[in-house]
Amino acid sequence: MGKIKVLPDQLINLIAAGEVVDRPASVVKELVENSLDAFASRIIIETFGAGRDLIRVSDNGTGIARDDLNLALRRHATSKLSSLDQLWRIQTFGFRGEALASIAEIAKVELISKVAEAETGYALTAEGGKIVEPIKPVGTAVGTRISVEDLFYNTPARAKYLKSQSGENRQIIKVVQDLALANPQVAFTLIVEGQTRLKTPGTGDPFGAAAAVFGLEFAAKLIEINAENAFAKVTGWVGEIGHYASSRSQQVLSVNRRVFQHPPFVYAVENAHKGLLPARRYPVFAINIAIDAAAVDVNVHPAKLEVKFQHEAEIRSLLYHAVKEALEKQRRPEPVKKPQSSSVTTSEVLLTGRAEQGTLSVAYSRPEPRSAPEPLAVVREVITDQQFSYFGQLDDTYLIWEHQGDLILMDQHAAHERILFEEILAALSKGELSQQELLFPQTLHLAASEVETVWGRREELARFGFTLEEFGGNCLLLRALPVLLAGTPAESDLRATIIELATALEASPGQGGAQDYYWPAAQIAACHGAIRAGQKLAAHQAKKLIADWLTLGIPTCPHGRPIIRRFNREELAKLFLRS
């Protein structure tokens, strides 16, 4: 007897469902795209239990007629495709007729819809791919409402691979957020666990959608993208110079309003920012590519996340030059201010009063043009039984000193970062970091996905010294911050610091004990709180930093970069060709 067998229909359907639906966010994506295909101008998404208990999508689109309701849940049944020619000119989000059938196979689905010409709406209920209640009339407005309950109830193996509730909620928010940015002509409302996380105006203005998703302060730092060639037209926005993010989560590409992933196009936008971004920082943008449907193939990925372009090189070039020219228009030379005479040094350094605790914590004024370098002074003293001679500071970044007959060059940021890192881990092992209450609490305006991340890690952030409270909508209230950040440059951008910390905590594997769990976040906190390169130190501060580092003696910063370079007598002699 042969070994090859035809699989039963139920198993075939479950396998097919796994290709389309891998998590609650993919259900949300498929249902919202159906609403967009129905020309909805208003879409409301509600989720409970991170989408496993309930996902409900309601729209005011064209609706589904009574005679089509049974077919809507059948595999490969669709109103969007009827011929081979249409397959090569797809103008809708869906076209395979798989989404609703796949969802109904692994959940309990209620479908209610009404078309404009009908006197009443109709409802249909299915479970595990089978219709359990016949079609019945119901009172409802024109449009469609689909409720998906008990997702993965009959495929527990898939359910066990889902992330935490906050992790799945964040995925859902990301999907809706990207669709809203790609379709500013539609009013989106997203309600997660009973709280409204997102509400866009639906006016067609991409900047209005950006303001609704990320906040007014974010939207005020965007510049318009609008360019075209013989193959495509690109429109949307990109962050102005100096407006960037610590990850690529605030980047959205769409083709004919369909969100997709395509690294070469992302790199084109990032290359247009060459020389304008700090290390490990990424541009923010939402750009739509309008193109002839016959020049793009969207049928190359099970979840339709990737596409192929007929004229990819030309579109990539269009993207690059459109962004680069927009940034060039924004660039303006800043007027040079004449330094005012003062007894204070041009890059003033103020102690914050933590020296008695054995910790160097400094606050800085805004850097001004540097004055002529002062002669290097030799200062010799003994601190913590470690004798060294401090000579001075080079380029406001490196400390020059002598120790045990060797010449030492020290990276001041790396050294202070290591000291703070060890202090943070030690404090966390005992409880939490010392905090300083803010005289005036600071309001943090966050994107919906950022609220989910930060608020979900509020207890861990409290151990780092941040006290947060809900403040309505997508805002959080910051009432206290860690002492190590008070008075430092990081205090001017606490929002970015908190988001980066929460993201690191979210991604931490949580194995190997508390120290391993907090390690990545401690790296970030130490980096943000440390003395910066290019900032002047007084002699007593430099000596304190050297003495504190000598007590540790660890040769690298928490990220692995070297802290010192040591030159002994033989190496110096070799440099000067001395025998």
C-alpha cells in the first residue's frame, strides 16, 4: 500500500488557516482590509484578552447581501477576483477568498451585515468552520460587523506560542496604526481592553493621521514628501532633521495604500539620511507609493506582506531623491553666536551634590563655541590608595593621565557609563534606584503601541526610579525620575529614555535571575545618565572619575568598548624611534 494520502478537508483547512492567521494581530489585519475593500470610511476595532477572547471589527462599508453570507465563509469564495487577467492587476487588499474561511476554522465567528438596498440586515454564526446557526434577520446599520471569539480554541498548540497579553496587544496596535497611517482617508478607532488607544480623523490628511497616532508634538516635526517619475508617485511624510527613533517601528511603507515590507526601499530612505543620523537611530516616515496595479505583484506572500515591483530600481531611486531633496530644503545654516564674556567656562559643568555618595553626577549647560585650549596642568594626589597624575582633557572627550609609569588615555563617557552601570545593578539587587520627585510632573505623549509597552512595564520602571501614572488617552504622567538622570542631558528627553528602557525590558528573556533580566535596561540607563563626549570637566571632576574607575578596574564599558588605552615606556620609545 502506498504511503502518500490525500489529507482530509478539516486538516487541509487548519493548515491553510495557519498560513493566514498566526496571531490575533493577523486576524485584525485581514478583517480591517476587508472593511477597506468595502469602501468603509469609518472602521471600529475592539479587542479583549489580547484578541484571543474577542476581536470585533465594525464598518460602514457596502456590506454583504443575504445571498452572499454563506459563501463569505467558504474557502476561495470572493467578490474581488473573477478572471486570470484580474490576478495581474489586483486593486483590492484581499483577493484569495481565504481570510474569513481561515478565521472561521479556528474560532467562533458571528457575521452581521446589511447592504443599502436591503430593508434589514442579516446574521450568520459559525464555529470551527461550520455554520451553527442559520441566517436570520437583525436590525443593523449599513455595513458589516464581524465578531471573532475564542481564537485558537481548537488549535491549542498554536495558542501556546503567543506572546504575553501586552505583547499581543502591541502587535494589534501596530497593525492598526500602520493601516491608519497608510489610509488617512478612513477614520479608525481602536479600543483595547475597553480603553480607546487610537482615533484618527479620517480627513485624508496624512499629517492629521500622524498627529492622532503619535501626538501633536511628533507631527509638528514632519516634512512633506511629494515626488513622481514615469513609474510611480510617492507621497507622505518623513521626520525633519534631528527627528528620529531608536527603532524602525515608526516606519510605514504602502503601495496603493497596502502596507508592505521591503528592505531595499527602507534602506533607500535611510541612505537619504546619510550623515544626519546618530548611531543606532532610524528615520521616521510614512510613505505611499502610487503605481499602476499591473506593475506590482502582491500575490507573492501568504500574508501579503511582501510584494514585487516591475520597475524596482526606478522606484527606489525616486524614494531616495524625494526624501533627500525634502531634507535638503529643510537644512539651513545656523547663525554663529558670538561668545559673551563671562567668568564661567564656555561649557559649564555643575555638580549636583552626589559626590559625597561616591558617585559622579553632572549637569551641563548647552555647549557653546569652544575657547582656546588651556595649558595642561599636572596635578598629583593619592585617592583610594591609587596614585596617579592627571594632566588634562583632550577634545573635551578624553582624559590624559599617568599611572604606574604608563601614559593613559581614557574615554570619559565609557568610564562613567561603566561606573553607573555597576551602581545600577548593585542598587537593583538590593531593591530599586534612588529617585527624585519632579516639582512639576511631566506629561508624556506616546503612540498607542508605546503606551502598551511602557505601561506594561511600569513596575520594572519603578525599580529604575520612574514613577508613572495614567493620564487619559495615550498620555502618561511622570512624577519622579532616577537621581542619576537628574540634571543630565538625558533629562531633556525622558520620553525617549523611558520608551527605550521599557522596550529593552519587554525584550529581555527573563532567564538567569534578576541581574540578567535587568542587564540590557541597565546598559541603557547608564548610557543616558553618563557624561557625554564633548563635555568639559573641571579638574576635580576628572580626578574623581579616574579614582572611581580605578576602584572598579573593568577595562570596557557595558557595550564592550574599551575605556582606556595604555602606553608603557617601551611603546612610547618605539613611537619616537628611541632604541
